[in-house]
Amino acid sequence: MNDRLAQPFQQPKTREIAERMAEDVKGRSLWADARRRFVANRAAMVSVVVLTLIVLFSLFGQAISEYDIETIDWDVLGNVATAGKPSISNGHYFGFDENGRDLYNRVVQGSRISLAVGVIGALVAVIVGTIYGATAGFIGGRVDSIMMRLVDIFMSIPYMFVLILLLVVAGRSITMIFVGIGLTAWLDMSRIVRGQTLSIKNREFVEAAIAIGVPTWRIIIRHIVPNLLGVVVVYATLLVPQMILTESFISFLGLGVQEPFTSWGALLSEGTKTMNYGTLWHLAFPLFFFVVTIFCFFFIGDGLRDALDPKDR
Amino acid sequence: MLNFIIRRVAVAIPTLIILLVASFWLMQTAPGGPFTSERPLPAQVLANIEAKYGLDQPVYKQLWDYVVGIVTQFDFGPSYKYKDRSVNDIIAQGFPVTLTYGIISFLVAIIIGGALGISAAIRQNSWLDYFAVGVTIGAQVLPNFVMAPILILVFTLWLGWLPGGGWNGGQWQHIIMPVIALSTSYMASIARLTRSSMLEVLRSNFIRTARAKGLPDNVIIWRHALKPSLLPVISYLGPAFVGMVTGSFIIDAIFGTGGIGYFYVNSAFNRDYAVMMGLTILLGSMTILFNMVVDILYAWIDPKIRL
């Protein structure tokens, strides 16, 4: 840079100019453009970093601890408020829970379940909702109105009741939560995808595909779905925290994940029950991870929407 | 309009039927009959009990009797666990409590949320606007089961101002924290809704005309802009009602207020299927009907969405 300034009158080389022009002319794809906007969004980028750290924590957190989620330390039990404080020196980084178990490992394991419910739930919603919505939108006519009326009906069933009923009847387990959440999560997605499909299906490239005789399902998979990706990605990111909230709600009530396993909702519930014994760390650690994660997903979803929304361009 | 009402009702009826049949079916498939216990009853006694509750009838007959009981006598059936208690008793005991803090929460959410959203829109990009947006983002990540413990921690354990739970016949000290915990997320949603609709209204032509006539700002806002910008809040009444009922699961669990949520969660733990089914059908159909009424009301006020 300084060299350049020192010789202000030197003509830039022709080749350099040509190179720079070629660079400018090169078109930016939709995704490159979106990436540029997303990277410029500071809140979203910080959220990506923080979220990555939390995911790593939930996956590999137990590696730096010598304890596990269910061993009870009988010396601490019954005396948690004084003897079970968080401490770096004895390796119980987050202290002990009410039953004398190592809280650090329980938070690691709870984070893993909560994140898994969020991500897998959103993934199921994306796959089912996209295929359902794209099919309804592309075929149109009577099939469309029947399929969407069905979605209307399912949507107006108050699903929290049905979910709890399902968990009680079929037995409380994490699998049942996946099933129950998955049953309803795709409905919104299918509506959004259908609306988007309606606007795509009359474009020339779809007409061309129909004209050369590409079968319907192939048009949906190869031509419609890739063009829906932007909307789907944004909505899926915003769906993950919703799934986490639902699972936490159920686990908070004690109807979700069962001992010895745990999740953020169950940990928060334990923390709430014990807070007037002076063991605030029971509430503080899960609360921190819960709130930070939800925040991160919201900021990332917001950033993606700003980056991918064609209305802004 | 009539067309819209018919179409809306046509969605509500199958929804009600699905809810009814699904809850009934789930209860039928539940492992173990309602009177199975560790010490098995003599076969004759069991047969007598089942005959008393109509459980010896075929399933479709049971379902039909149940529906007839609801429609003709508003009878949601007995509890199989507690002989002296029916679903109707539970409703009579828990519902007034839930309704009390639910309605207060809802009013608080509308008044504060609406005021916040509208003033944020009027002074867009001021500190007030940023404050409102910040509050709405913050409230989104603090659902009621996170708000409630924090409130108890601050106001009961640290400051000692308010009782940490109980209902006490609805004394005001016992209502404050449930209302804050329940209303915050709705307040945030309503603030976000009114802010964006107010911004849209303020940019519309009739407001520009009012400005051109030389009307003062506060007349424009109070007389012309307020009403259309509060319209979307009506469409939010439905979800808010659902939130009130599901929120009461948490509120009753944390504050021990003894509303309908307490009984629902308790029956879930006790596997009192009859009570669960009764409450699911009652609260579920109330939700469906309420949503339907709100939709029709909204279509009546705003003809644009009747399409």
C-alpha cells in the first residue's frame, strides 16, 4: 500500500486493470450474494460462533470431566447447598445437583438431548412439509384443496393436549416426544412451501420441463424444491428454537425425558424446585445455555431471512 | 360473508370430531383398564364396576353415550380414580381461577403491548423504538417456565415483597406474578404486531390525506390510525386463548394456584385417563370454537380476508 502511495504518478498496468475488470464482471450467484450479506450481519455471525461452541460443548463436554450423569456422591447428598458448590479444583465445574450427581455432566447431556430434539424435529418438519406443500401446490386443483383443508383441520387441533395425552398413554419417552412434535411441526412448513410453489410453477423452466415430458414427481424434486430452498432454510432455523421450547415445556412439567437422562426443561424444573435452598447454580447453568441457544437461533434465523429474502434486493 | 361462515364451520366440525375420536381412541388403547390394580379384583366385582360405568358396552356405544352426555347434560364423565370427583367438579373448581388470571393477563398484554407497539411505531428509530424491539426479542427467549422462577427468585426470595405461590381466594398479591409470567410473551407478540401494522398504516394514503389537510399529529393518530392498526390484534385472540390454557399448566405447577392446569397435569401423572380425556375434549373444543368465532369476527370487521 505504501509503495503505491510513494509513486503516485505511475500508471497502473493494463493487465492489472483488465484483471480487475474481469473480477467485477463475474456475476454473483444468489447463494454467494446471500453469504456476503449474512457474513456482514454481526449479530448473526457472533451467534454462529457461540452456537458452534455450545454444540461442541454438548457433543464433547464430557471428555474433560471424570464423572458421569448418574453416580451419586453420598458425602454431598443432603448437604448440597454447602458441600456441592461449583468448583474447578475438584472437577465438579457446575457443582452437584439436588441428588448429589455431577451437574456439569448433566448439563452436557441435557444440552445434547434438547439440541437433538430441536434439530431432528425441524428436519422432519422440513422434509415432510416441503414434499407435502410442493406436491399440493404443484398439482393444484382439487388435490390441492383437499390436502390444504386437511392441514387446516390438523392445525386447529390444540396439539399440546394431544401431545400430553399421547405421552401419557404411550408412555413417557424421548421417542414419543419426537413423534408427537413431528406430527404437528410440518403443518406451517407445508403452507409456506405451497405458497412459494404456486409462484414458481408457472415459470418458463417448469413449462419447459413439462413440455419435454419430465414426470411430475421429478419436476417437483429437481426443479421446484431447489428453488424453495431459501424460504425453507430460513423457516427451519426459526423452527429449531420452537421445537426446543416445546420439548422444554413438556420436560418442565415432568412428562418428557425420564431419569437418569435429562434435558434443559427438566434441569430448569429441578433448579426451580431447589432455589430456596440456596443452590442457585442448579437454575443458573441450564438457564444460561437455554437462553443463549434460543437467542442464537433467533439471530441466525433473522440474519438468514435478511440475506435470502428476495424482497430486499 | 355467509359463504365464509359456512366454510369456516365446515373446518371446525371435522376438527371437533377428530379431537373427540382421537382422545377416545387414545384412552381405549392405554395399557391396563381403569380398574386394574396390583391386587386384582374378583371377576364378579370387576364386571359389576364395569357395568356401572358402562365399560361392558361396545366401544362405539361408549363413545356415543359419552357424546350424548356432553351435549345434553354437559356431563364430561366421572373420574375413575377418585369416586367422589367428576370432571365437572374439577372444571367448577379450577376454571374460575384460570379464567381470573388468564383474563387479567390478557388485558395487561393488550394494553401494555398495544401501547408499546404504537408508541414505538410513531417514534420509529428512536430510543423508545429500540427499547420496544429489544423487549420483544427478550420476551421471546423467556417463555413462562423461565419467567416464573426468575420472578419468584427476585420478588419472593430476594426482595420478599410477594408470596411465592398459592391462590388465597384471588388476593391481589397472589395474582401479580402469575399475570406477569403469563402475559410477557403475549405482550411482546402484540407489541410486535401493532408496531408493524401501525408502521404500515402510517404510510398509507388516507393518512397522507389527513396530513395534507393539516390535521395535527395526535388527531391523526387517535382518530384515524389507531383503529386499523389494532385490527390484527383481534386475529391474535385465538392463539392467546390457547396460550392462556396451556400456560396455566406451568403457572399452576410453579405458583400452586390450583387452576385447571394443575388438575390436567396431575391427572396425567396419576394416569387418570377419564379426567384427561374429559379435560382435553372440553378445553380442546373450547379452543376450536373460540378460534372459529374470532376468525368470523375478524372477517366481519375486515372484509379483505373473506376471500
